[in-house]
Amino acid sequence: MTVRESINKVRAKLYSFATNFKVVKISAMGVMFGYILLLIIGVIVAALLDPDGYTIWDNWISDLGSINHTPAPYLYDIACIIAGTMTIPLTYYMEKLLAPLPKRTKTRGEHYSRLRFRLSSYAFLFSIIGNFAYIGVGIFSADRDYDFLSILGMGPHGLMSYLAFGGFTFGAFFMGWVIIFYDTKIPKILGIYGILGPLIVTILNLIDSTPLLEWMLLFSILIWVIPLSLIVLMKPELTPKRDD
């Protein structure tokens, strides 16, 4: 077996593991309960123990990862790493669900839309960027925003934050179009929200960024990810078919 064949074999096993329904289900539950619970606890701890008082309208999300605002910044750091890691299987699962390869069909003459593949590819690309960038937010928290890792004057924490929010926003945007244009068994209303919800809040942040708007952006992404996860997990017909 050549090196290339060995690599392809490992990749196939990892892909099969990541897109396994049970793995996706456990990961989604980890985000919905583990991440959100840690986020809520982190906010409560900061609100009670921050000398200046922590509120979502006066403090940035990143302040949860700073020792200057909370005695337990690791709560938010762990939450980010959990969310970024646990959403990776969902990203691969949605790609497999929304853009199945032509070889998976029994009818060779079945038509496959290039637009569908392109939109799904863009959704996958931006979503996976968001996944890994959010892990980066937890690793390079406000307390570990090292200057020597700055790029174009932006520290690693700021860069990871932009990539995470941008990745999830545009991932939802392109996936929303797939849901609207094609019969995905996912409610069209969720597709419309995916296109407009996070994007509108992102634009508002670019116009005049405030702590409250940043929190609204996080909430807008959660309002997309959580219902999408629940719909996919609760509808048996959304389980990707095995390769023929």
C-alpha cells in the first residue's frame, strides 16, 4: 500500500466516524448542554465577582476569558473549545446530507445541480473555518492574546474571533440558500433565517460594534445552530444514506 493510499484510508475512516449519526448526536448534545451551560455559568460568575460588574450590554464576550473580569476565565475558554470541536461532526454531516455524491444514487441519469454543490461547498468551507476558529478563541483567550503572534496588527484572539463569527455567519448564509432552493426536508423558514439572521447582525456590528451587538451576533448564530441540530437529529428521513 502506497503512502497516498494509506492517507486516503485514514481520511475515509475519519470521515466515516465524523459523519456517523451517533457521533453527530452526541456532539450536538455536547454543544447544546455543555457549551451553553458553561457559557451561562461563566456569565453568572463574572456578573457576581467582576469588581466593575459584568453585563452583556457593557462587556464584550471575550471579557469572560479575562482574569480582569472573572476569577474563572477557563470556563469560557473550555466552552469555546467544546463548541468548536463538537460542531465539526455536524458540519461534515450537513455536507453529506445536503450534497450527496452522484455515486450514491442508483439512477445514473439522475441530475445533480452544480449550484447545489457550489452552495453546499461554500457552506462547508465557511462552517469549518468557524469551527476551528472558535477552538482558537478558546486557546488564544483575552489573557493569551500574544503580541508576537499578531498579524496585520491584530492579535490571535481578535483574528480567531473574526474568523469564527464570519465563518458561522457565511456558513449559515450559504446553507440557507441550499435549504430554500432544494428539497432538503429542512423547513424553508429556517433557511430564510440562516440567510438573513446572522448576516444582518454582522452588518450592524461592522457599522457600529458594541458589546450588546456582539452578544446579539452570538445569539443569532445559536438560534441557527440549535434548531438546525434538533431538526436533523429528530427527523429520521434526514439520515444520510449509505454509499451504494
